[in-house]
Amino acid sequence: MINQLEHKFSIKRVGKTTEDDYVKALRIYNDTTPFEIKTPSNEISYWICKQKASTPFEVYAFILYLNDEVIGFSMTTYIKRTKIVVDEYLAVYDRYRIQTIFLVYESLIQNYYKETGIEISYYLTEISYKESGKEMDRESKISLKMLCIEEYGKIDALYYALPLGLENHESNFIAHIYIKGVEPIQSISPKTYQDIIDSIYYDYWYTWYNAILSLAELEIYKKQIDRNFELIKKSFNNNMSSMSVLHSSCNYLNVDANISKESIPAKRQSKHHIFLIVVPIIIILPLFIIWGYSEALKIFNLSISSISTMVGTIISAVITSLTTLFIARKKL
């Protein structure tokens, strides 16, 4: 009868892109993230290795563990000027797409920032609003459901998700920014919103692609950034003193996300593994001891008959141990 069950959740920030667990986590990210919202994994690895104190943003990539096994990958980005954390990715395979799992890892990541003493103004996430939300990808639906549960609010303002490079044209679309502070936010000023977008567009994305694209390509990309930023600024009402942060529109019950409320898959302990380990030890160890005695007898010129009683006792002990183990095995 089972009297105790437990799950061990843990995260580890990626320090070296050569470590095996990072490679496993990145494979999960590549296998599960839709193309239109996926940053190339080689670019992620590049910035993990190349970021430095003077870089205006910092990538925080995490390996996700459940019961000491790699089950996923997460990436957030801290933009230093505005002190915002942008939630980028939290990728796991289908069997781990469980509400509790997502919430636990989100909590661990936020606690990581807290424990490392990083000053944060807001947590932000971009959510697709293609075709008025009708073409929202699976990952965005899952993110939206989790954001609603965690009391994020939608900033009621125009926003464009920037293209992920010059080739991924599907990644440039109208979106909404969902925001979370220390307490639920009801509104922000247009200036604050503009500063946030400015830091995302230029401190983060422009700097990111400055290291990836050629000078000619970077010029084209910057024109796209400038164009999107101007459209956002023109959408502001000159008489607007604040922008609403909508919580009423964030109804997770109405989000058709592919996420389960089932219990977390338990890792069952095999009843056979102890038996398979112990039996060889019980058999081999006494034989090794007998062999050692035989060699010692040869060295000291002693007769085997002089210790026959001892050998008989060892053999009896082996038989008794095996019998006891067999009876115990039958009771499992």
C-alpha cells in the first residue's frame, strides 16, 4: 500500500550551452514551438553565451525538471532600462501540458528573479491578436489561460509583435501586451506604455538582430521597427491621460486552450529494480569472499579442510538470504 507520493519541481538557469540537459531542453522547445513565434535556437544559444554587462537586455533561459528529469525549456528576457521581464517561451511535451505544471514553473521563475535581487517593474507577455484573435496559435492560447489565472491584465492599446528576422514573415502581427505588477494594475500612462514599447523594440530586438544580421539586413529590419513604432505612437489620443488595463476581458474560462487539469504524471517505481540489484550482490559477494580465502590459504600454505566449517556457514547464509528475499518478493 502506498502511503506517500511526491513530485520534485526544479529549474536551472542555463550557464553553458554545451551541457547535455540544455540540449535536451532545446530539443523540446524546437519540437513544440510553432514556427510563427519561434526564435531560432542558434540565436538563443548565441545570446546566452555572448551577453555581457553592457548589453541592454539579459536572456534568462531555464531547464525545467520534474523528478530530476528534463521535461521542458523556458526563456524570459530582462530589459534593463525599463526593468521589465518579457515572458518568451515555456515549452513542454503534450503529456506535461497540465495547468498545475505551468503555474508551478511560472512561480519558480518569478521566485528566481526575486531571490537574485533583480528589480522588476512589470512582467509582460505578448499575445497574438491575428484576425481579432481568431488565428491565435496553440502556445498563445495556453499562455493567455495562464496569464488570466495569474491576474495579468490586457493593455488596451495597439501593439505589433516584431518579425523574428527577415524571413519569418508570419511573425509580424497585431498583438496585445498583458502586464502584471506587484499588485493588479488598472491603468498605465501613455508615456509609460511608449517607454515599454521603445525598450522592447530598440533595447531588445534591435540589439538582438544587430549581432545576427548584416548591415544591409539590419537597416531593412530597423525600418520595420520604426514603421511599427510610429503606427503605435499615432494611435495615441492626444487627450489621453491613461490607458486602461483590462482584467474583465481576461476570462480564462472562455479560453479554448489545449491544456489539461489532470493530475501530474507519476513516475512509478519499479518493484523489480531492487531485486535485480540485490540478488547479484548476495550471490557474487560471498563467492568473492571464498575466492579471497582460497588465495589467502595458498599464500599461508593452509588446507581448505581447516576452514571447511566457515565455508559451509557462508554457503548456508547465501541460501538463507536468497530464500528470504524470494519470500519477500512474492509479497510485493
